[in-house]
Amino acid sequence: MSDQVRTRFAPSPTGSMHVGNAHTALFNWLFARKHGGTVVLRIEDTDELRSTPEALDVIYGGLTWLGIDWDEGPDIGGPCGPYVQSERLERYQEAVNTLVGEGKAYPCYCTPEEVEERRQIMRAKGLPPKYDGKCSSLTEQEREALEAEGREPCIRFAMKHTGNTVVNDRIHGDVVYDNSLCGDPVILKQSGFPTYHLAVVVDDDAMRITHIIRGAGHLPNTQTHLQLQEALGIPHPEYAHLPLILGEDRTKLSKRHGAVSITEYQDLGYLPEAMFNFLSLLGWSPGDEREILSRDEIVSLFSLASCNKAPSVFDLKKAEWMNGEYMKQMEPGQLVGRVHPWLVEAGLIEEELTPERREWLVKVVELMQERAKLLSTYPTWARYFFTADYEYENRARSKWLDKESTPDVLDRLTAAFEALDEWHVQTIEVAVRGIAEETGVSAGKIIHPCRAAVTGTTIGPSLFHLLALLDRDDVLARLRRTAELSRQGKLAPATDNDGGA
Ligand code: GLU
């Protein structure tokens, strides 16, 4: 099969890319890459939405961020274009003409209100609320009469109403649909636009798609697609319906659960490679306990047979944990490249770094690396490395800075630091421990107020290391300022509280 696999990702240009869509794109990509196949990007804009450059950019941007590329698509073309459905209308019309000509589809003159009214009656009678087939057997005269009334028809596909349709799904196995429950779907709207069912079947064939990998929400649609393929004399592609993605309360993942578009994850400070890894484990597993896997490993281990049919839960905590693991594993020098834009954006550092400044930044990033879970953590948790303009967290005030003994501790620190010949980790540590000994308290009683004063927080990386990365004069100024404010009881309550690392 290896050089013939063709998969497609077929988003509608809604203006955002739901993580479910990104997940579908990823699995199509994985399957195609695994088999040396082709990934087609097709824009499905025959519903209410017409593709706009902005909506396309959201799709391209989301995929590109995740590192999912495509081999054919609207932007790069290919042998089966155009790849935007609204540019392919004549093909759908042609298919409709064939179906109508062969008596496999028919014009329907019912208004949506009439259809709905009759559905209500069926519901009330406990019958499946499907289209009742009213227009399926109109005579030529009846049609003419309806048209004379000014009614414009849509076209419905005549489904089979007896027997079963069996979807042979690569993930769900054989799924049997009872044909008697299904009404005749509209395939061409009054506007001349096809519906999803027709467009998808025509295009998947025209684009020679071999494997249709999409969300489980589309599984019931496959009943119609299989019958349309038969009616059009088109071969059936393989189907694989990916498990639904649920929120932690096991309802369909939606805005209520937090960020649902892939761009939001980018904006929250996720690394694309971590998101890629995380999404790949929704509904698939490598067959062992491993969770951190490289792209290449995922591609080589991926198979539809190892996908689950049970819905998977989008566990945000796990996503964050995984991102943290990726950040920990990165070379600090490489991580700096990712963190720097976030700091620039926050106005904390200059865009152009001198080699010395970059070297310093590598050390800062390295020091925070164990703790930071997201790129966005740096401008917040590490703010004090870049500016003395930080807030004193309420916890820092109540635990340490509001204490009567604190100004004295800070004064001692100021004096000891000022007196140091050299400013580095060891000399700082000796000075701090010296004060503890002198005053007969545990080192913590000196370390904590010092951290609270110099960083505004109660937690963070090694105090001696972080102080060594700050300019000594800056540290002295921070200690003096805090001592003064503490003495005067003027430490302001924090607005954004207790977020520190
Ligand atoms: N445009 C459809 C969607 O966004 C694609 C459905 C399919 O893959 O067949 O859900």
C-alpha cells in the first residue's frame, strides 16, 4: 500500500481550529507519513461559510505551528485541485445531474418549515423524524405545478430504505445502520451549493483519497456516503473514525472546558512539539507506558489498529505536565530561543541580545527550567530577573515581609552583600549563612525574607544562584527598598497574587 496512501484533512473555514480538528489533521498526517503517502488539505466551505484569507490563515497557521505539513492544498496546488470546495461547484452539479438522470436523486419542493412540521408529527407518533419522501415520487405534472407556485427545489438523494448499511471501520469494526431509519438527505441546496454529503463523496473520489480518517461524530454520515458512492459507481475508501475528545467531565470538549482552539494553546505558551505529542496520545497509544515520544517515534509506531474507539479525555493537567517535561529536556540554549520572544512581548528584555546578555539569559532560563511548565511562565515567574518592578505577593508579605524582625534581617543582608569582595554563588551563600549564625537563627529565617524582598515571592529556584544572576547593586537597592517599606508598613497588597514558581 505504501506509495498509494492518500489522506485528507478537510476543515471548514470557521475562523478557528478546534483541538479536535487539529487532532484529526494530526492522525491523517501520521498515517500518511507512516506509509509514505500523501496528505491533502481541502477546504470545505460549501456550508454557510465561504473561505476568507483570514480563515485560511488560521488553518495554515495552526497546522504549521504543530509541524503538520501537507503535500497538496489550496496554497500549494496539486494534481487534484482546486482544493477549495466553493471552487468546484460544477463537479457537484455534474454528479447531481447523473444521479437525477438515473433516478437516484430527485427534486424536493418542500419548504424547511413543511419538512419540520411533518417531522414533529412523526416524533409525536414515536416514529424516526426523517424526511418522509413526499417529493420522491412526484409526477412531471406535479413538479410543474409546484414550480408554477414559484417553489424552487433542492435535490435529495434517494437512500435505500430497506436492509442495513454496514460501515467497515478500521477503528470501530463493523458498524451497522438500519436503512429504514434514514430519510433522503439533501445533496444540492436551492442555492446550487452542494451539501457536505455530496461534496465530500465527490471530492474524496476526485482527490483519490484512500483513507478517510475523521472524528467519530462523522460515523453516522458514512451510511449516506457509502450509498452515494455506490450510486455514483465510486469505490469505497477505507474509513477510520477517531474517538471523540471529551472534557474532564466527560462531555464533548467545548469552551466550558477552557481553551479549545489550537491557537489558544500557542498563546498560552505551549511548545508545538509537546502539543503534537499530547494530541497523538488522545485515542492512540504506542502499546506501552511511554508518554514522551518524538515525532519520528510516533510516526513509526502509529497504526490505526492501535487507535482506541473509546472517547478520550483532554486532560489539561497532563498537557501542562507534558509541556513542562519538554521544557525540562530542552537544551537551555535552545529553550532561550523559545522563551526570548515571550520576554520581548512582555517588555522585559530587548529584542537584539548581545552575546553576553544572551549568555546571561541562558543561565536565567536554565535556573527556572525545572519549574517552568509553559513558555508564558517566564515573563511572570521569572519577572524579577528582568525588572525591580514586581509585586510583593500576599504570602510573601504575611509570612515574612510584614514581620517586625524582617527590616533588620534585610539591613544585615544589605551590609553583608555590600562588603563582599566578589559577587557569586559561593560568596553569597557564605554571607547569608554567616548572618544566620551571627543571629542564632536557622538559615531559612534569612533566606526566605531575602527571597521575598528581592523577588516578591516565597518560592523559586536556589536563592544563591538567582542572586548571583542579578546585579549586586540592584539586589542592594531591592533590599533597601523592601526594608524601608516593611519598616513603614507600606507594602502594598498584590493585585495578581501568589503566582510564583
Ligand atoms: N468539513 C468536515 C468537518 O470539518 C470534514 C468532514 C470529513 O472529514 O468528512 O468536520
